[in-house]
Amino acid sequence: MYAYTDFDTHFVRQRAAQYRDQLQRNLSGELNGEEFKALRLQNGWYIQRHAPMLRVAVPYGELNATQLRALAKIARDFDRGYGHFTTRQNLQYNWIPLDKSADVMDALAAVNMHGIQTSGNCIRNTTSDCFAGVAPDEVVDPRPYAEVIRQWSTLHPEFAHLPRKFKIAITGATEDRAAIAWHDIGLQVIKNAGGEVGFKVLVGGGMGRTPVVGTVISEFLPWSQILVFIEAIVRVYNRYGRRDNLYKARIKILVKAEGQAFLDDVASEFADILQRDEQGGAQIIPQGELDRVSANFQRPAGVVANHAALSVPFVVPADAPDAYKRWLDRNVHGHQVAGYRAVTLSLKHPTQAPGDATDVQMDQAADLADRFSASELRVSHDQNLVLPWVRQDDLFALWKAARAASFATPNIGLLTDMIACPGGDFCALANARSIPIARDITERFADIDELYDIGDIDLHISGCINSCGHHHSGSIGILGVDKDGKEWYQVSLGGADGSAISGGSVAGKVIGPSFAADEVADVLEAVIDTYRAQRSSGAERFASTVKRVGLEPFKAAANLVRRATATDTAKAAAVTRTP
């Protein structure tokens, strides 16, 4: 993990002290609400439906056990005993009183954490593959580059007031687990035929009202020039991005509207910045600086390859519990280091909202990290936690400990391993609630045998068109909408987040009019039943079946649910009218 320098530590603590002064001036009336708003947003503080919400940065999803315990203590001392891990590898609190917010900032700074640039129209937290540094399919570890981008972009004076928020994702693996094509800038670290490291760069991806898959703007950019290229992209966006319309302010709109002209402007700006390099005007990354940062991302002390494991395959005892075997199948992943595995701690438990973790669970996860994973954890894009350094011979002991902490649900990649935003229960922007829909679906598909028969499937739920639940990229997407002041839900099929398995990035298509909240689980069941009837074999994934047979069979099944509901409603009304 990246170790803060004295400068980093001083910077974060100074920022916390600055925020305390700003808060005190607001509470005393010296700063009015509007003046304070811009200052609190720069530190991750929102005012939501019921209370302030804090978004804590977890850069590229990596944190240690000490930090997680600090997050647990904040949940316990200042919130209502839990936090919510998001798709962008952050943690959100929903109930912290504003007059306690400076105390929380101090508590975060004490463990080198903060909320800087987790909100506002700036470059947000750079996200990455939760298996970075351990994934067998990794070409180059993206974390050093993500850290360089973090340092460069933090409080960048030119990009503090962009037309709209700006998000960057980076991966260094062949399998895209960071959904890079759905970001304002998507970066894939690659090697060319000569073994040189560089970046494939995408620009203009995004969800929301206008889902757009990013456009490739460079097939291979030398790694040392990546900051210059990002600067060129953001500078062109800052110059020409729309500020007159909130819904058309994202870079995806500019890229879509200008097309080649945008790409040409970026190329021109990039060339101009490079030309100034002789005067030190270009942010070319020196080899020495990359080496300094990369030194933080070596294997933890004590992690040593067990070469015997290469010749002796891991064998599960025949008398092992079925639940353990399923956990091994779903929650345990391959590793670069022989004799090690990465393990997902599922935050998709029937009794809590997807991505939520209580203070007790956070402490328990920290204990598991200390005991089994060199004190390190990751936050995944799918709103789970990952232990990246687990010895193969510790798996059974870890499973028992994870099970006791409700982390061992063997559903990773299955229907109930869903992505969901907090929705209307918390968010002031939401049109509908997400959490009750997630709960209904989890209860409907509680049978683990049925989940295994259904197989791999991505279910994403958003409470509004802003798509914090990434509904556009789900094999099944659910979007909350407002109709006459009531909660309704659109269902879309065929979306993909960019993985090779799903066949690239694509936005799902809506399969008909919206459904009432109490119809959604029925509609989902009808869709799943149609898939099971239409698939060519038990091995054909849901996404492949939808692509092969088209949407019509699924539309028909969903409409049957609607008609059945309408009939039941009519019958109930007739009974009510009968004397």
C-alpha cells in the first residue's frame, strides 16, 4: 500500500484544520449556507434527504485494517452504527450531525484518510481493479499510476471548478473489472509488442440521462506522458464543456457533440503542452518518481511464493461442507503468487442493504485482514470487500471466521450479488427507493441452488437517472422513476460493464413501461424463468441468451405480469364496490 510521506500527512491534517475553521464560521453565522456549501462539498459533505452525508475517499479501493477500524469507530461514535461502500470505492455515512463533522475530519486525518474531492465539480477519486497487484491476468499493476494521478489531481488549481464532476478509472488487467469505458476517462495499462508500458485511453464515457460508452482517443500512449494527456483532455473540457445546462455539462456530451473536432483539440493541446516541456511546463513523470511510488506497492512482508503449490494442486477434502465448497467456487479467486488466493467478503446479506457494513462488521473485517491478509483490504466496484493476500492453507479457517461475521454468502457474481445505490431512503435526488427492491429480490431468490442454476448475472439498481447504481451496465438494470408522485421502476436488459465475458461495454434496453414497486420481483422472476426456458444449455449465461434471442420473449413475460396485476386490481376493486 502507498505509505503517506510527512508532506502527505501534514497536508491532510492541515486540510482538516482548515475545514474546522470553515465550519465554526458557518455555525457562528459568519459564513452563510451558500458560502459554506462550496467549502463543505470540497471535503465530501453533502446535505441529503434527512441529514448530512459524508463521502470518504478510498483511493483506488485500497485501505488497511487500521483505517477500517477508524471508519468503524466513526460509524459507532458519530453515525448510526454503519456505513455504505459505493461502486466508486468510497465509503458513505448518512447520519453524521454537521456540528460534529470537523471531529470526523480529524478522526479521518489521524489515519491518513479524508473526503477531499469526493464531491464537487472536480477530478474525483480514481478507481481501479480491486484485484490490482494480485490478479493472474494483470499485465501491469495500475496502482502506482493511480497514486500519481491522485497526487497530481488533488486540489489542482486549474481543475477545481470544472463544468461538472470528472471521474477516472484505471485497470492493468486483460479483464476489465473497473468498468473503464463508463468513465469520463478510462485507462488501460498495456504493453506494446516491444514490451514498453503505455496506456490505452478512452474518453467521454458515462451513464445518467445519456448513457455513452467511452471513445478510444489513444491506442498507446507512453506511460510517462499520461498526466500531460489527461491535462490536455480536461483542459479542452474545461474550456468548451457546457455550463449553461446541468444535464449537458458532462464531458460525454461534449465528445458526442463535437466528435473528431474534440479529438483534434485534445491532440493540439497535448502537443502544445509537450512543446513547453523544455521550460518545465509539462508534467512528464520521471522514472525516479514512478520508482518511488511503485516501491509502496511491493508484496507485503511475509508473502512468499510457495513453489510447491505449483506442482501440488489445491484439493478440497471430499467431506468438506457444501457451503465451504460453494464459497471456494464463488468467493475465492486466483492469484499471481503461488499458494495464495484473493477472497471476497460478501456485503450482500439478506438482512442489510447491498454495500452496507455495520461498525461491528468493519471491525471484524479488519480483524480478518490482520489475521489472514497482511492487514490489507480492498473495496470492489461491486460493493464488496476483498482480502488480497490469503494463504491457500488458511482458506478453511478464513471461511469459518467470515461465516461467523456474515461475510461468507457464496453468491459473488450471482443474482443477489447486486449493485444498488442508497436510493430514496437517503438521497435527496432519488425518485424511488432502491433498498426495498433489493430486499424483495434477495428474498425471492433466497434458494442458493436456484441461484447456481441461474448462473452468472449482473443486477444493478438505481434510485434515479443519475445512475449511481450503474443500472445501464447491468445484465438486468432497474431504474426508479417518479410517476404522479409515486415510485415506479423501469427494467432494462442486455447492459454490460466492459468485461470480456459480457462482450464489452453496452447500455441495456428498457423492456417496456415502468412497473409498480410490488411488481418488480415478479417481473424479475418472469425474466429469469424466460431465460431458463430460452437458454441453449445450462452453461449459456444470461447475457448471451439475451443477445441471442433478443428482448421480445422477455418483454412478453414482463407484460404478463403487468396484465395479471391489472386483473387482480380490477377484481379487488369489483369486490370493494359490491354491496
